[in-house]
Amino acid sequence: MLSTVHLDYDLPEDHIATRPVEPRDAARMMVVHTGGAVEHRFVRDLPEFLRAGDLLVLNSTRVLPARFIGERADTRGRVEGLYLRDDADGWDVLLRARRLREGVRVTLHREDGKRAGASLLLKARLPDEPGAWRVRVEGGPGESPGQVLERIGLTPLPPYILRARERHEESIPDEFDRSHYQTVFARDAGSVAAPTAGLHLTPPLLEALGARGVETAEVVLHVGTGTFKPVETEFVEQHPMHEEWCFLGEATAAAVARARARAGRVVAVGTTAARTLETYANALNGATPGYPVATRLLITPGYQWRWVDGLLTNFHLPRSTLMAMVAAKVGGAAPLKSLYAEALNKNYRFYSYGDAMLITA
């Protein structure tokens, strides 16, 4: 078992990226070769490390404008919230405010603080998650709850980016993040966080990979709030892994089979794509290509990879399940921490808007 302390490290605040580089593929890329040799390149150099017959797998989920701000109707106190999911009865949301109770109405505001012409009515606490509520959404005439979210919602940037921007007194409009905290191939709405490795890819880069004979395929995993939860158990394997819905179609399963047949490598763009591929490779929860499935797959060092050969990923939060997965790809926590130390020494930018690591096979 892996002691959680082995996934801990200290990150100076100035290494947290508060905005992406432009163009997207100008981000730096640490290339980790089989055997441990390391190169320091750029994401735009990715075609040099892939070859004809390889398969690049993307997560085509789209980030929802899931963050919102408002004001309590009873006390006029500020409320911050995050949309989680919906159904015919309303939304499930996370709310940050003191002493909330059933029946409280929250008037929603726009980014500039003005009223947005919509509100939430708190109906019931949800027992499974602290701060979670079921709410009724009330928008303009004829406006659906989904339309309300698209109109008033803000980009759900991770809290560490928002805090870093505040400390640096950076004021960046939500319009910027709506476009930049979204992959260029995003289609399937449902995530409250971006599959960040995919943020680096551009249409010209994908075209260059295709010209080189690299095939691309897509999966969908809707990223939930659990992706940011630190591991608090003594051993990583004891962590109650969060559930996320994913989908791998028959066309992608066929693409994996073709790559295998021609001795090509399957390279996952991001931990979410890797988690989806391995969920279906192992038929977890009855996962069958062409049908969505809920996954709680936790990948730690010693895991036997079935479909994923290479991995393009970012530099992750300490004590996270994402770090544990990357450690499983580089031979353990000790080699990973050595790579992270080198990245810090070379002034790589960390986390969602930061630089990338390519683990070859």
C-alpha cells in the first residue's frame, strides 16, 4: 500500500499558474522516457514523440458555467455556490454561506454584482455531502433551469486559482476563462472542472499529429468536484474514491483494437481519459463499449495497465488521487517526486493552467 505522505510536496505560490500561456501549445512539456530519461520541451513538439499507428485519446467533455454568486433574501449575506447536477425537480448545488435553512431564497447575481433576474429556493439538505442542497430554480419567463445556468453561471475555476489571483490582485473577466478553461474539442456538457491536459491542444497541433499518422479517438468523463478532494487516509488505497460517469463508444474501442493490432501505442490525454480507458478495459461495473457507466477506479502504483501506454498530464495537487495515478505510470511515488522536484527547479507552472508532462511508452 502507498502511504499518503509519499504524495506530499511543497509548492511555492509563484508556481501556481493563474492563466494559461498563449498559444495553448506553447506550454512547456516535461518528457519522461521509458527508463527515466527526461527532456524539457514544449507541447507543440508532441508530434516528435508519437509515431504513425499510435492512438491519441481525448476527453470531449465540456465544462459547464457551474459557479454562481448571489445574495440571501433574508439577511442580504453573500452566497457562493457550485452547480452539481439537475433533474426535473431542480438542482443539486454546493453552497458556501452561514446558517442556511430550508425555505431561504437566494437572489442570483451576475459577475458585475447586479441582479440576474433569477433565484434559488432552498428545499432540502443533501445528506451525502457537506454544504450540498437541493434547490428549485426560478428564472425569467419561459426560461429553463439549463438556460438560467448558461446565462448567470461563471467558469468553475479551482479555488487555488481564484485565491492566487486575489493575492496577486489579478482581475480577469469570466469571458476569458469561458474560452480558455475549455478544450478546443469540448462537446458533451457535464463537467465542473476541465480535463486540463487537453487544454494544451490546438487544431493545428491535432492536424500535425494526423499528418504524422497518429489516429485520434474520444471518450467522455464528466469531471466532478471529487477530483479536487485530497486523500486524507493514511494509505491512498483506503481513500473513498469519488464516482464519475464516463462513456467509451464502440468506435473508440475499435480504434484501441486497431492500435493494438499494429503495435501502436495508446496515449491518453489526461487522467480522465486514462481512467475511462482502464474502466472499460477491465469491464468495471459491467462497463461495455457503447454504454455509459459509473466508475470509482482508483489507480495506484503497482496497477497493471491494460490499454493505456502513454499519458499526457499536468502537474497535480499534492496528496491527490491524480498524483497516485501518475505515480503508477512512472514506477512509483519516489520517481514521481523526483520529477516534480526537477519541474520546480526548472520553473514549470503547476496545476490546471500550468505546464504538461508526457510519459512515453
